[in-house]
Amino acid sequence: MARQGQWDDFVTLAQEYIVNLGAMLEQVPDTLSADEKAQLSALLTTLQSNEVEISRALEARLDVLKKGISSLHNGKKCSQAYNSQVISPFQ
């Protein structure tokens, strides 16, 4: 979803992911076989890699949003300056 720019869906799913991951990690038994530990380790490594990729996508999205906000702010200032020039002669 992050790769495809589906940010609204991503946010909803990310909240569920965090809750479910926490619940899963709390349920891991203290006694695991060597195979189970290796599988869990591989799974956690994959999840960490995915989270790094998601973080990069989120940082890029944040930059886009910051630029958009900055553009809106600059547009507002220009509009206010224009309006003050247009309205001033009539007062």
C-alpha cells in the first residue's frame, strides 16, 4: 500500500498491524526449539526489513506533504498580498 500510495488504507492497516504484532510477540512461548527460534528470527528479520522500507516510503510522503503545505502557505500569502493591492484603492 505504501509503494502504491494508498495512504488512507495503509494507516488503517498499520494500526491493526502494530496491535497484532504486539499480541503475537506476547504469546511467544519461553521454550522454543532451535528450529522454531530460527523461524521466528527469520520472520522478525523480514518484518524489520519491511518496516525500514515502509519508513522510507513514509519519509518520502512526509516530504511531499510538507512541500504541499508550504505551497499552500505561499499561495495564501500571495493571495493576501494581491487582495490588499486590489482592495486598497477602493477604500
